[in-house]
Amino acid sequence: MLGDLLGGFVAITNPETFLYLVTGFVMGLIFGAIPGLTATLAIALLLPFTFAMELTNALVMVMAIFMSGIYAGSVTGITVNIPGAPSGAITTLEGHALMKRGHGAQALSLDAFASSVGGVLGALVLMFVAVPMSEFALMFHTPDKFALVFMAVATVVIVAKGSIWKSLVAVTLGLMISTVGFDNMVAQGRFEFGSANLIEGVQLLPAVIGLFAICELLLQGGSSIHDRPKAPEFKVRHRDFFLNWSKVREIGALTYLKSSIIGVLIGMLPGGGASMASFVAYAEAKRVSKKPEEYGNGSHEGLAAAESANNAMCGGAVVPLLTLGIPGDSVTAIIFGVLLIHGLVPGPDLLISEMATIAPMFAALMMAAVFVFLSVLIFGPYYIRIAQMNRGILYSFIAMIAMVGTYASTFSVFQMWMALFIGVFAYLLRLMSYPLVPMLMGIILGPYLELYLRRALITSNGDFMVFFQSPISIGLYVMTALFIYFLRYRAPKAI
Amino acid sequence: MPLILVVLLAIGALGVLLEELHETADHQDAGHFGVRSLVLIGLTVGFVWAFEPLGYWIATVAYTFCVAWLFEQERVGASRAAQTALLIAAGITVMGWLFFVQLFELFLPEGYF
């Protein structure tokens, strides 16, 4: 295994692969820093290109976008008080308070350092936990797999922001969309309305493009140029980004380590995401802090805790995808698609049989985390101008890549219509505050949920007790119940 | 499975309805509606409809020009936006062709008019 992991690092030293890594990193920075745009959108736009890319390059680029996109959300948050992504909200709270007190430079460098530490620790956990977890997952039988997918669907509903009922509706709509097309148990089409195009079901590409690219374009259509962050009123110099080591020592290695572990664990949780990771790590850091009064008024400790957890989440989020075949959030759901496009099925067998193919992905995640801090030292002053990018260029680019990309990867105008239809539908849902990630998870997990449900019932002659006979299944249902309790009824309310 | 989903959807919809009736619904995260969004939908419908008949070059230049103009006119005014949008459209269309056709060797329609 170590040989494969080292091989992954060797693979990214290939000039072409390295170029994809850097390009992905820059893409993530741009999309992460601009309020409203996210790393998910950047990866969604990349999806059509992955059809023609080598798998290694595609995975490396996706990982770089993921890591830098999560980090970049905090840059505009600290400087102009508007987080580029929701995950940067806590960092914004502390970072902008520091900025107003004249410690903005420290905030920016500590932010990048914490992101790098969290990102590297998250990647290390991914490297050394994924294979043992895959070996454990090989023991899963069909009812256990059903329990696992059920847990993922239930958790995604619970953790979604806002109304749980709207989240339930969104995930159910996604599950419904997944039933369109060929029935995977009997040779028969369902809900295809006699259309040859619908018999294969709703494909992942138009779903992702519609949900994230077209929907975002339409939402931006409703926003004004005045919603755009203003340029910061101070001048940022290169030396402002140099790290103050005494502050790092003051924060303490334990804060970084504990926050990173929290980030990884929440990343592993279906639907966990960076926002929840930063929130929980921040609440925990505040709970044990010697200076809790500083929290909310510009705490270095709070900033470091939130940002370490944010980026450590990236490594954790990939674990359930690669080991159990369960994507936990929108980014890993798209990585799921990238792997499928290249003929690899995420699940317990993947790492055991294809470790050498997947290893560059781990290496890329770690390298991108290191890049965060290094690149801030070099390009830091320019990062805060990213959010000022011309909207005409940005949105016409997104519109072109989304629609032409869908055509180029499928050679089908029907799939363009499908992406547009899903995009408009998603836009209407967003106008009414329905979350979209549960819907995507429903589309992706639906076929598996149904397959395991029906297969288990067929083998047990319709006996529903088959779902409660194995210790693994029971353990997963207990975990689901605990998640519901702790994430819905005992969620930290520290801020 | 579809029957279970119908029941789930009904339960979810009932929950949403009760939240609205009790005025406990959270609308903080809602997106903003704008006429420009409707225009963007219309433009995209036109683009998809004309993409194969007109071909990549004409359809994409026209589409990206309109999208860029919609966002640019807010910043620099209608007539000036037409000039910048034309440059943006030309640049993005060429870049798209370089990416899709030259770099990734994918097929794009040339039109049949």
C-alpha cells in the first residue's frame, strides 16, 4: 500500500498532471472566493471535460478544486466581510473582526496556515484509514448495504440547512427522478413516457449541470451588481501574509489537531460538509478556551479551529465514497460520477484492486493543502481581487461551459434540454428555499437504495426482518438514530 | 418504491404546509427572483434549439453575447455593454472551441444551414 501511495506522489510530478493540479487549484480559488459560486459549481463545470481526460488528471484536478475552493471562501470573508462560500462564515466572523482591529494580515496568514494544516491532516487520515475501512466494508451483505444507504439518505435530510421538511421533499424528488428509466430488477422501463431518450434514465451529467450550473446562473440573474463585494479599503502587501509563529504557538498544536480530527469525522458523515465542520470545531474550541470572551470579537484560536476543520473535512469526505461507495456531499457525488465515467465503481473493492489508480488523488489533496499556504505567500494580495471579477465574463463563461459541455460529452441535444429543465426546476426550488444537495443525493443514491431493498426482500421471500438480523445493519440503524438525535436535537448552539 | 416515495413526498409536503401555516418557515436562504433570470431561461431555450442547426460558432457567439450584455449593461450602460459583450462573446467562444475541440478532441456541431 505504501508503494502505491508513493506512486501517487510520483504521478503528480508528471508535468501534464501537475499542470492539471495547478489549474484545478486556481479554478477552486476563483470559484471559492466569489460569493454565490462554489467549488461544487467548479467541479460540476469540469465534469463534461472528464469524459475526454485521463482518469488520473481528472481526479487530481477535482481534488485541487475541492481543497482550494473550501479555503478561498474565507479570503473575501476576512477582507470584505462576505464569505465566498457558506463554509467561510465562521472564519468571516472572527477574521473580519480581526481585520477591523487592524490585525487583518495576521488573520489572513493564520487562515491559510490553518487551512494547510487541516488539509494535510485530512489527507493523511484518508491515506491510512481508507484501505482498512474498505476491508471492513467487504463484510457487508445486501441488507447491510441498504442500511448504509438509508443512513446516508436520512443523514443528508437531517443535516441540510433550514427546514427538515423541505429537505425531505428535496431528497424524495431526487429519489423519484432516479426511478425514471430502466428498472434495474426487471427488464422494463418506468416513467419514460415512451421516449427512447428517457429509457436510460436521467443521467448524472445533466443533473449536476442543471442543479449547480444552470440554477446558479439563473439565481445570479436575480442578483444586482451592488450585491458584489466592494474592494477592501486597505492596501495588502506580500509581507502581510508572513506567518506570526508566536500566534501559532499561542493557539497551540492541540487546537489544530483536535479541529482537524473533528473536520475529518464530520467529513465522513453523509451531508456533513465544511460548514458543519467549522461550526462544530469552533464551538468545541470555544468550550475549552482560556479566552472564550474573545470569540466573536476576533479570536485567533476560533479562526484557526474553524479553518483547520474546514479543510480537514475534504479528506474525510472522500473516505465513505471510496470505501463504501456512498458519496457524502455534492462534491463527492460528482467525483462518484467521474469514477463511473471511467469505468470504476466506488465501493469496497475499489481501493483494494485499483489503489495505484486512486493514489494520485490522495497525493493531490495533500499537495493542494500545502499549496494553500505557499500560494498565499506569493499571490496573497491578488486573491482578494478575485471577487471583483467581471460578471459578464464569468456568467457567459459558466453558461457556455454548462450547455456546450453537456452536448460535447453526450452528443445529445436532449441532454441539453434535460440540463436546462432540471436547472429551471432547481431554480424554482431555490426561490422557495429548498436545498439542492439532498436532491442530488437522492438522484445518486436512489438506484442503490431501491436495488438493495428489493434484492434483500427477494432473497428473504418478502420478510422485512431481514433488515434487522445482522449486527452491522443494527449498528447502522443505531448510528442513524444517534445522528438524528445529536444533529437535529442536540446540535451545538454556541454562536 | 415509487409508492413509498409518493407517501414520503406527501408527508414532506404536509410538513412544509404546516410550517407555512404556523409561520415558522425559514426563507432566509431563498434565492432572488429577477426578470433577468427569465430572460436567461429564454436565451438558453433559444440556444439549445438553435445549437445544431446554426452550429457551435454562430449559436455560441450569439448566446454568450446576450448573456454577457445582460450582466454588463448594469455596469457600463446598454451601448457600451454591447461593445464589451461582443469582445467577451468572441473570446469565450474561441476559448470553448480550443478547449473542447483542440484540447479534448470532442465533437461540436458545425450547423446545416
